[in-house]
Amino acid sequence: MKRKLWGATAFAVAGVLALAACSTGGGSTASTGIAPSTNGKGKTITLWLVGGDTPDALRTYLTTEFNKETKGTLKIEQQDWSDIVTKLTTSLPDKNNTPDVTEMGNTQSPTFTNVGAFLDISSQYKALGGSKLLQSFVAAGEVNGKNYTLPYYFGSRYVFYRKDVWAKAGITSVPTTLTEFNKDIATVNAANPDKIANFSGFYLGGQDWRDGISWIFANGGDIAKQKGGKWVASLDDPATLKGLAQLQDIYKNADNAPGDAQDSNQYIYINNDDSIAGKTSADAATPVSLAAATIMAPGWAHWSIGDKGTDAKGAVTRTWNDATFGNFALPGNDGKPAPVFAGGSNIGISAKSKNPGLAETLLKIIFSSTYQQMLGKNGLGPANSDYTSALGSDQFASALIASSSNSKLTPAAPGWASVEASGVMEEFFSKIKDSTDLTALAKQYDAKITPMLNTK
């Protein structure tokens, strides 16, 4: 049961610009105040869901409930994350081929909302959950104070660690501040109690900016800010630089991950058979060359962490062992969880939908208490905070809820897609460890990023 929690993927920015040419920009020009409709007899609307995260039982509920309320038909089509942006770019402007309602990655939302791809649903915002909805996701679907997409489900990143290795290094309690965490992982790294080759107290890839930005956020910094109606990169902000300095210290004193490693399958370095014992990973094509005592990963990673076993068909299984493994929300500097980059999806109504009223009714069903609790019971963070209890009360649910309580997204800038597509964030983070002047490095990349941020 592996959940992929996606932000925006690198994609063909030129295609999104083409979509902008087909629209008016700055949000949809469709009239606001469209009310949910129950007049669906003989009509069909289409919902695009991306990937397999929404279980079949929830899909069945949506189709059944939609027919019950409208007498209409809901057609659900599954799309792939690998090409969702391309498909949205070509389909959203076409009234004959557009999905009526679609899921998208949370950080894909700003680019599409800024080019007018979605219907203004501000009039329904309160009815769909209002302030109870995850606000960082709400902001990702907002333009000029109007709502165009809303959160569908959330996931969040938190810390997984080897209790046994930490204990051998003399650390038996969970850190309560970010400073303590930074110190603890450096202590574990220096101790390397089992004298393992290629050991890392904390595995943070040199290009893994999606986890690394937590240190920027925790110190009050940002990647970019709005000034005078424009987005401006803010890597040289004093608060951001404080976070970058902490990251540099981690890279030098706690982390031996490769400089070109990104945010991918960190869990393979923490399992007994995969790394600590120095054996060949059952989850990788090549032997694991690095062992980690601590990682950050999306919550779904716990399904891939634990003692190795096999099922009846011989497939590898993992059983979590509380004596060996532990988890906790990355602590911040203020007694609260650190602001981490949130994963998950947004959902919106195409501005070209021929049945916006019926699409509004589908959103009403999705944001209903019944469906929100169904999301939680299936391991997907409900958009509405009133229903997070549906996730359960085990340690993974607790860490997910805690880490998401203070989560943030990347800047809701119209050109953020250009930033991700360019690889400039990976390039910047790869240079932090060896930089002799972080301020100069930050200014250099501010100059690269700022022009991209405001490109629709």
C-alpha cells in the first residue's frame, strides 16, 4: 500500500503557455455563483483521478451517490502522474474533451489557475469546508482572493529513525526542537556505533530540496515572496539564509548522502537487510552502498520500512518493528512541528465544463462528511480538518496529522512550473554543502529564479 504524494512534476512549460494563449489568464472568466444542480437525467460528467490512490470503494461511492442525487452519470477516468500536466494542458481548453472535474498535484494548481483553466468556485467555498480546509492547499488554488481549486487529500513528510542505532549512540529520547534534531543526527553520524561503511546519521540527498526546504520554512524563510504585485525569489533573506546555514552544517556533519541524490526511496537505506547489515537491497537493482540511521519521507513510506518477509506469492513484505524503528514529526524552533513541504492533490472544475452545476454537486459529495471520512479510513489525509480523526490514532496517523498541521507548499506563483521544470532548485541545493559564501550563492539563484516566477 504505497502512496505517492506528488507536488508538481517537471513538465513541458511551453504547453502550459499554450493553454494560457487559449484563455484569458488570472482565473476563469466563467460566471461566479453557479449553484449545485440535481438536474442530471440523461447527462454524464467526467471526473479525472490521477494514479491509483483513490480506492475502488471510494470511486464506487462517488458514482452511486452522484446518480442518487442527480439521476445523472459520473464517469471516472484514471490518468497517470507521468503525463497529467500534458493531458490537462491539451484537454482543459477543449470544451468537447475536457474533464468536468479533475484532480492535480497541489503545486501544479497555481500554474493552471493563473491561466484561467478552472471555474471560480468562491461562492461554494464555505459550503465545501471553508476555513476547515487545509489552507496551504487552498492558497495553491487561489488567485486574487478567489478560489479555483481546493484540497482533495493531503500527505506529509516526517522523520523515520533507527531507535537501536540512536540508542547505541547515546540518544534515547526524541528531539523537541529543530536545534536538538540537528545536534542529534550529527552525534549519531559521528558515533557510527556499528562502524558501518558509508554510514549516514541522516540521509538527505544533495538535490533533495523538497525535504531540505523544511529548514528554510522553520526559520521563517521562504523561497519567494510577493512584492508590489510580483513574485520575487528570497533565498538571500536573512531568515532563509539561517535555514541554509543549518542545512550546510547537516550536509557536512550529519549526512553522507550523494550530492546528486534527490527525493526518492530513502527508506531503502534504513531497513535491516537493505543497509544496516550491508546486504543487497531487495528493493533496488543494485547493492545499497549507504546506510542511514534517519530519513525524512512521506508518511506512506512506513509500508516499506520494517523487518523483511515474504507473502504466499514470494513477494517481499515489511513488518514494522517498534523495537527497531521509530517515527516523529520534524520539530520546529517554536515547540510546534516544523513547516514541511506537504504532498497531496487539489481538485477543481474545468472552466470549459458544459455542466458546471452538476460538477458543483460532485464537489459537494467529495467534501461531504461521509466521503472525507472514507478518505481518512483509507490512509489519505482528509481535506477538512474536522475529519482527520478518521485516519486513526496509531503512531503513523499521529505523525501525519502533526506534521501536516504546520505544512507549507511552494510559492503559488504563476511561473512556479517553470522553476521546477528547469531543475534550478536541484542545482542550487547541490551547491550548498561546498559554498564558501551562502549569501552570494543565494543572490545568484534569486537572479535566476525571479524571472521564471512571473511567467504565465
